[in-house]
Amino acid sequence: MVQKYQSPVRVYKYPFELVMAAYEKRFPTCPEIPVFLGSEILQESKSDDGAVHIVERSCKLNVDAPRLLKKMAGVEYVFFIQKNTVNWKERTLLIEARNETFANRVVVLERCSYSGKEVIEHYLKELISQGITFVPRWTPPPVSSQKDKRAPPVGCDPGTVPAEFCTPGATKEQPGGSCPAAELASPDADKLDADYIERYLGQLTPMQESCLIRLRQWLQEMHKGKIPKDEHILRFLRARDFNIDKAREMLCQSLTWRKQYQVDYILQTWRPPPLLEEYYTGGWHYQDKDGRPLYILRLGQMDTKGLVKAVGEESLLRHVLSINEEGQKRCEENTNLFGRPITSWTCLVDLEGLNMRHLWRPGVKALLRIIEVVEDNYPETLGRLLIVRAPRVFPVLWTLVSPFINENTRQKFLIYSGNNYQGAGGLVDYLDKDVIPDFLGGDCVCNVPEGGLVPKALYQTDEEPENSDHIRLWTETIYHSANVLKGAPHEIVVEILEGESVITWDFDILKGDVVFCLFHSKRAPENARKEATTSSGTSTAGDNVQLIDKNWVLGVDYSCMESPLVCREGESIQGSHVTRWPGFYVLQWKMHSPLPCSGTSLPRVDDVLASLQVSSHKCKLMYYFEVLASKDFRGSMSSLESCNSGFSQLSGATTSSNQSQSSSLISR
């Protein structure tokens, strides 16, 4: 089996000759490498013109293994032969090594650049401290006296060399290749300069540098399209603990995703609708003490449910992606501003006002989807998450969301309840006092929108599609819309394969009054055989398709599982039903008609108006439903828990059925 290792490409801001002088100082012994016990020269030769210098050494290494293992292997030390070829004319160094110990059992061949950056820098500093700041370049000797001339010895006194021999530059070590002097590496160059790493990437071990170079080279050779910057590649490597195969798979999937959905252009093409700008309670706000861009999210003041219904999941997801793209852009700007690598940002989340209305199931489902997309495509971009004024309900949200957040990301969360964020150990440890927002007791005026409840009149239906100019990022819609006409109810059939499953629903009446019912049948309705869904599906029947056959008899062919619930215009209805039997369950919305008046009483004005409304208008609604296994329902954020919210109350029209275990909630 052949094991291949790609060492980091090094770039030094020193002339090649000076670097070679530092390299030679590590022989015959090198205290900087404790396992390297010493070496002796086996043979040495130079070309007639002194341009090529070849040295072959026998090197001795201390085996880093338990003594018992050494005894079993029959060796105390390992010897290998190293052949160094310095070409002063081409200014290259080729290092070739082969094992001498165990040569009859295994052969190890190495042909690569020297990878001991720290060692080289140690001896470079030592040379400079001795006053040796340059070494002359090789020049061909005069033709008449070639045999008598030799290149100046390595490490010679600079005072004896004319100044024109010193050419400032940089040395690139690369396996088996020639490399002329180069300037400071740029972020797009196929090399890593020590200053470039410190300036733009931060501290990296040699192995981490190697992973970065190998992954970047693979992208240059195999990937069709724009190659991301080193900072971007590093994020994926860090997210996968520098496992190249896993990082490459994750990065390639993300690059394909970016190309497919044109994410690279989102900052130029995406303009959030005015409603989102008014009610989305988040925005950028200066930076923290470490220079990271600071994003503030007043989640407790945001009507997440209203936003999902008013602008749709697609717009919310696209807006979150634009925030992440803007964050990367701000990191680059702050890197240039502060002169050090800033690759992540800080997020300050204020949970004042968070309650159970934020935790209804469709919203949590949308939130988890957004988290998944961000985790997959923007890894290691969050440097710190400060959560302040966490209420008692926060542990419920954290229990639901935390399993979907990467462990490395979760470790960056700092959570403060009550007013614990004030004073030492709080926000002042991470934010300058003149940056802390005024609503958190600081002096800085924060322009992040205050949010508020989104008017239901702004809720969006399928008749008002989201921006169609963009390729859709959200492949499925959480909420559907439907029209209900007189004599044409809207019905959805759900197939339940096992009892004790839970059907949950959430719907809003946008226009008119409707009656909601839930029925059960052992056989599938004829019109719904192709529309039926299993407990894992979400397909629905079309609008105004009556699934319950008109010839069916209630109590014989099908049964009522929920007492009819009258739902008025503007109401939000949430509920659930624990199924007792397998079969087909039908959710039905039909237009509400006022009860006829008795012959002796005069019709009420409300009944007359309602009757006129029924005859002249159709009803509109937005709905969501889901089927959960009983074990998944327990402890989940079901709509049943909305009864703890000040925005919900038990509907007076809801009665318990002796045939089911159910609860319906209504928000007015």
C-alpha cells in the first residue's frame, strides 16, 4: 500500500540562499527536533561550476515507542538515508529519503520539500542575530577559470559579498519542482506565505496548512467553477476537524447548492419585502471587543408565526441567507480594518417577550429547516452567541432545537436569564459599553426594528405567490391555502396505519366563517385513493374536491371524531387528535350557514348579514397538518401547549368527544 502525503507549501520572505544557510545549520544535530539524534555525511559532491551541491547523509532517529515494542522489533534506533540536492542556479532544494532500518521488509521513499517551518525560522533568527542577513546568489564562474572557481560557501560572511548579489525575495518549497523567488503570497496564489497566514487565516499547524493546500489543489484540478477563498475552505475543514474527505464532501455539496440556487448573487438580487423589513427584528450593530461583526436579534419581539404566514418560508430563508452572506462580507471588511483575521461574527439574541406562541409546531419546523441549511453551508461562521433575558419557557425551545445544532456551535452559546447579563461576567466582557443597545440598559441607540404582531390581513395565500423571479430554495410549503364555497367543502384525507398516532392541525380563517370537522372511515373515499397520504406523507387533495361520498351514511360508512367547530373570520385554530384506530381520517372545512330561525321569532340582524355574506362570498383559509407517532408527539412542541399562551384560549365551541382524545384551541 502506497501512502501519499502532501506537505504544506512554504513561502519565506528571505532570499533562497539565506534559507539554505539556515537549513544547513540543523546538521549534524538539531536540538529543535529531539527525536533527531544526529547524522553523518556518507558522500558529498559538487558540479564543476558549483551550481549543484549534493550531500548524502545517514540519519539516526529515536523510535518513539514503548521499550517492550522496541525489543520485539529488535531495534533501538531507526536509520534512514537522506539525499539533498541543492541547485544554486535554479534555486531549488530536492530532498529524497529512504529507510535503512527494516529495508528488507518495507521500503519507504520520500521525495518532498522540507516541512519544518518552525525549525527553519529558528535558525533564520539565529543567523540574523549573528549579523548574517543575506548570502550571495550563485553566479557562473568565468569560462577561463571554471575549474578554479566555486560558489561562495553557505553561511559566508556577508561583508565579503558585493551588494548586487543580494536579491530580496521569497522561497517556495515544493516537492520536486523548481521555484524562483516570489513576492508575498496573495490569497489566490498557490502557496502559503507565513505573513499571509498570520494576517488572513490565523494560527495553523503544519498539518492544518497541509489539509488546506491539498483541498484547494483538488478543487483547482477537479472542481468546475469558481474556487472559494482560503478562509471559506478553512471553515469547512474546521467543521469536519480537518478530515479532508469529509470536508471535501461537505464543501462540494455546498458549492453545488450555491450554484443551483444562485446564492453568490443574493446580496445583489435579494430585496426583502417592506413587511419583512418592518417586522423582522434583527440587524447589524457595530462589532464586539474582538472585532467580530455584531448581529442583534430581538427574537422575543418577533411574530414568527405571522411572518411565516405573511411572507412565506421562502422569503424568510432567503433573508436569513442574505444575513449570512452579509456577515461574511463584514468579516472581510473587519479583517482589513483591524489588520488581523476575523472569520466569524457574534450574535446577540434578546428573548424578552418569548412565550409559547413562538413555539407552535409549523414555526419550529421552519426554524429547524433554516438551521439545517445554515449549518450545511455556513459552518464556523458564528463566533459567539449571547442569549440574554431568557424566560422560563426557553428550556423547552432549547430542547427542541439543540439536537439539530452542531456540537462545536453549541459550545459557543452563552445564556443569561433575568438581568444576569448586566455587570461583570455579562455583556461588558464581550461588548464595549458604548455598543450595548439602549433596550438592554446601554447608551447606544439601536435601530433594530421592534417588531410586533403582523396583521392577519397581510397573510399570504397561494393566489398571491412569493417572488417568482428567483429559483425557489424551499422545496415544500408548510402552509397551504384553500377556498371554501357553498356546497363545496375542502377536505383532506390522511391514512393512519397504526392506532395511537396523532393528527395535528393549525389553520387561519382569512375570509368568511367555516365549520371544521374530523371524520374517520375504514375504507378510502373513492375520490381520494390517489390523494391519500400515509403517516409520513404530506400530499393533499385539491381544492373543493369532496372526498366523502354523498351516498355515505354518517354513523354507518364513516364516523365523526370531533364535534363540529364554528370558526369565525380572523380566528386561528390549533388542535390535535389521538387516533384510536387505523383507517382513513378526513379533515373537512365547509362554509358556515346560520341556523334557520323559528317561525315565531324574527331573524337576528347578525344572521341576516351572515346569510348575505355566505351567498356572495367564498371563504378563504390557510392550513397546516401533520401526523406524528405517539412516541414522537410526547414532549414535542404540539399545538396543545399553546393553551399556556396569552394569545390562545379554549374555544367555547369545543367539546370533548366520547370517541376520541382530543383538544382544540382557538386564538382570537
